[in-house]
Amino acid sequence: MGLNKKTVDDIDVKGKRVLCRCDFNVPIVNGKITDENRLVAALPTIKKLVADGGKVILCSHLGKVKTEEDKKTKSLAPVAERLTELLGQPVKFAADPEVVGPNARAAVDAMKDGDVILLENTRFRPEETKNGEAFSRDLASLADVFVNDAFGTAHRAHCSNVGVTEFINGPHVVGYLMQKEIDFLGNAVENPVRPFVAILGGAKVADKLNVINNLLEKCDTLIIGGGMAYTFLKAKGYEVGKSLLDETKVDYCKEMMEKAEKNGKKLLLPIDVVTIGEFPDPIDKADVPTVVVDADKIPADREGADIGPKTVALYSDAVKNAKTVVWNGPMGIFENPVLAAGTKAVAQALADADATTIIGGGDSAAAVNQMGFGSKMSHISTGGGASLEFLEGKELPGVAAADEK
């Protein structure tokens, strides 16, 4: 599909003020950034705008800002500092409690071609998440051109990614990161090289209802793991013991199994599971006693916490022959070293596959990176929620707001 949107390669920004929405929503502990993947991912677009002689005005949100107290810990100042080092040129921080205030305006007025400034956390303005017109106009007043490179918030219609496009008269385009996300996820869902295998894990069936439904129309094989698998096993009439279960979704799971059969799709469920007596506390506790049982023999007093070895073999085999694989959600309690084996094995299978492998953000991205498989994947999405909505087949407001080619 590679949505036909204009990108930074289609515009001339020389001498123009460019508002670039990035995703700098990074973890900051005691003023230090503990994971800078999102900053690094934004560099190609920023460097391109600088090289082309734009006056680059960066903006992003950071976390949730509910109280005045939050503002003390949610400033983007540390991001400006680290970006200065990563870019190798000064990134001036425009400290303004109202984001677009006297500091920001003065900084923009003083800009020369190729300069970069960063505005304060867009959520310091309560209108941001409500897409309020006043803040959209304020942001727009700073710029001639708008570039959206924040896939992580593309599924939300906020001032800084959607509202602002109504008031900037110049072009509205996507950056390189956004383009890459659209190309990989879009092509995987709309135009995959087959066989196309989708793997869904994680805790809740409810989060993935529309994804399961949409993927059963698009993929050849759908693999289910993680906590959500037990509602499917219950739908087959199995005892699931103390495992995670969504009673309200048992009928839905039955329907999906019927849909798979009717559409000639494979729907793979665990055939054996690793069970535990009680949930590990703390979660990364190193000695957790486990018993592996067949999926239809889970004892009433135990809970499933990972896929078993026979299931690992079944799932790995399905991945081995695939040409496109999309994976969202871990296979078990992956934060625990004993209960991470299934997730790790699936990551290994993707790393070894001769296929386009796409990791849909969130916990699966964290797992793949922690386990050292990151560089082996074709694409790791930077947006968990956004990639899920993409896999549901929804149009994302942040993408829709960009100009067509």
C-alpha cells in the first residue's frame, strides 16, 4: 500500500520555518534518558531538514501531564541536551510553560537556516489532547511547513499532529520514520508477500478483537499466544485453571475459530503450556517452579504462564516457511527469565526466517530488543497503539492529515 503521502523528499524547505512533530516520549529517570531509541529514530528526518536549509522547530509530548507537579518532571529540556550531542549541533530549548510563549517566539525569530530548536512538552497545554483550536493556531503561527514524524501518536487526533495542519498554509508531509512505518505495516497488511503469518500475544483478547478479525481476512496463518490464548482454549471446552480468562469473550473466540475455518485460514493455539502455582513476586524472581502440561490438561489450581516446548516447535515451524510475519504481544510472562522462553523462541524463529519480519511496538518490541534480536528484524514499530490500529485496518488521523502525493 505504501500510502501515497508526500514526504520530506517532496518539498523545498530552504529558508522556511518547519514545524516537525517527533515522538520524543522517552523514559526519563532523575533527569537522565534511559532509552533513547526514539531520539535516534528521529535523526534522519531532522538531518535532512537541516541539510536542506530549513529552520527546524521540533515538538513532542512527553508522558501524561495532569497536574502542575507533573510539569516539574515532564520537561523536554533533557531531550534538547541529548539531541544536541546526537545531532552534533546545538538544539536550543525554548522553555515556555505555555509552549508557544515569548521564549519560543523569540527563539524562532532569531533562527538562521539550518538551526534547530525544541519546544516544551506539548501536553503542558491542556488543549493538546482535546485538539483545541487555540493551541493549534499558536503552533501553526510559528511555521510555514509541517512535517509529521511521530508514528507513536498517529492514532490520536491532537493539536500538534492533526489540528495544526488546518492552520499552516504550506505543505503537510510525513518524515522518514513515519514513511517507513506506513510502508512496512501498510504493505504487510494490504499487500503481503505470502505466506503471511500473524502472531498475536499479550494479556487481553479485548485489546485485539478488531485486529484478530481483520487479520483473519488478510493472513494465511494466525498464531495466538500469551494470556489471550486461554480464552480461546476455554472456547474449545478446555479447563484453563487459574489462567487469565475473559469470560465475556469466549463466544467471540468461538466465532473467530469458525471464521478461520470458513476462510481456509490456519488458527494455531498452544498445544502445551508452562504452568505455575502462583504469579511470581517480584515479577523477575529467578526460581519459579513450573510444570509443563498439554493444553487440554491444565490443573484447576495452576495457571498458564508461557507456551510449552511442543507449541514452540509448532509456532517456529509456521514462521520458518513464511515470507511476511507480523508479531504483536509476548507469548508469556516475558519479564520473568523462567517464563520468557516461549517469547524468546518465537523471536529466534523470526530472526532465522527468510521473511519480512515486523514487530508491532509495545511489549514485543521491548522483548525483541532486550533479548538482542532487534537488528535481525526487518522493522520494529515505534508505536504500539498506532501499529495495532493499523493492523485493524483503521485510517490513522495523523497519517490522514498529510498531503497526498
